[in-house]
Amino acid sequence: MNILLIVVIVIAIVLAIISGLGSALNWLLWVAIVLAVIAVIVWLIRLISGRRV
């Protein structure tokens, strides 16, 4: 996997954990979900296309 993709996944996980700590940080949960979805889409596109960049 690309190092950028790994960084995005880690950030999504960290934001998901942080957003679970307080209701005032609820918007961070949405940011984490969006980042996770983008990371999964990029990973699937690379897996399907077989492209190694």
C-alpha cells in the first residue's frame, strides 16, 4: 500500500477515537468516516486496476 494511504487510514482511526470522547467533537466522527471511505475507495481502485504507483 502507498504510504499516503496508510497515513490517511491512521488519521481516520485517530479521529474516530478522539470524536468518541466528547459530543462537542461529533463533527470529527464525520471527518474520520469520510477519510476512511476515501482510503478504502483508493485501495480498491488500486487493487482492481493492479496499478502500482
